[in-house]
Amino acid sequence: MVRKIYIAFRDLFRLPIIYMPGTLGKKLRYWYYKKKLKKCGKNVIIDEGVIIQNPKWISIGNNVWIDKYCILIAGKVNLEGMLVKRIKNHNFEGQEGELIIGSNVHIAPFCLIQAHSGLIIGNNCGVGAYTAIYSLSHHYKNLKHPDNKKIYFTSMAKKQNQYLIKGPIVIEDNVGIARGSFIYCGVTIGEDSFIKAYSEVAYNIPSNTIFDEKTGKFVKRFNEVNK
């Protein structure tokens, strides 16, 4: 009972912090999350309506803007009893459940960044509005037994009836991800690359690449002179 009362008062205290507009709101959120985050650099803007789950698993560099109504989710989850396909990512050097955001990064409004398996966003990156990045996700079928009809695409199903895919994600330095893209578990997007709007990235993207999901083609972003 005491714990329930504590949680209720804590949530009431957080409401004005999360939703207060203007300069005062930004200063208040910076003060609040600087104490909660694993690491918080200088000139970090956390805009109104941003939801941060498990901030102790999140590190943010300098000069970072988390824009309005983004959701940042980190921390390990208990997958005991569930069917899970694990994807290795040798480029990931953090801990499982850790979200690391570099410096000079802008995450535009209404993005969902989920780091249950681990996620790194490098320096000088931009993530367009409505982009979703999932390091852990449900799958609609059991990949080992695809004819099994008792696999349900919902977290509310029994554990044995859920099939999940997990793998850490690495977005290297100087990457742009345009509006409405979806980044899947286990991928690496190489440095100096650009992902065009509404793309689905389900496999690794080489460095210095413009990726257009509609054509599936890779085009060099910079020529050798500019590099």
C-alpha cells in the first residue's frame, strides 16, 4: 500500500516535468534527467512530452536534442519462457539493454527508440520524425516451425505463444535517417550513410551509402574528393 502511494505521488510529480512547455520546461527536464540518466552531457534539450523509460540505462552526449513526444526505452527484459531468435552484432560494444546517444544528435518528433537489446547512435546523426528503431520485436511466426498457428503477435499472449527477434543496433557517425523509417533488430548502418524516407532497414547498410528501400539500391553518398 505504501509503495502504491509512493508511485502515485512520484508520477504526479513527473507530469509537470514532462509536459511543461517553453524554456522553463526544458531547464526543468535537463535538471531532472541529469540526475536520472547514466550519463548526460552539456546542452541537452529534452523537449515537452518526451517519455524516457529506465533512464539509468541511457547515456547522452553533448549538444543533443530529443524533440517533442519521442519515446526512449532502455533496460534489459526478462525473456524466460519465450521463443527468441538472437542476432549477433559484432559492431556493438555496449551492454545489453543500454542506449548510447553520441554528440550533435537530433531525434525529431514522435520517434520511438527501443534499446532492450542494446542500441548505439553515433555522433552527428539525425533521426527523422516518426521513425521507429526496435532492437527487440515480436515476429508473426515461429521461424523454426512456420506452420505453428499458436504464435500470436501480442505481448498479452502466453509466453510460449510469443516469438521474438532480438539483436543490438549500431548507427555509426554522420548517419541521416529520414522521416518514417523503420530500423530492425541486429543491423548496423555504416558511417556517412543516409536512409531515405519511409525505408525499412532489415540488413546492414555499408558506409558512405544512400539507401532507397523502394529500389533496394545502394548509391555512394560522397565521392573520393569530398571524403
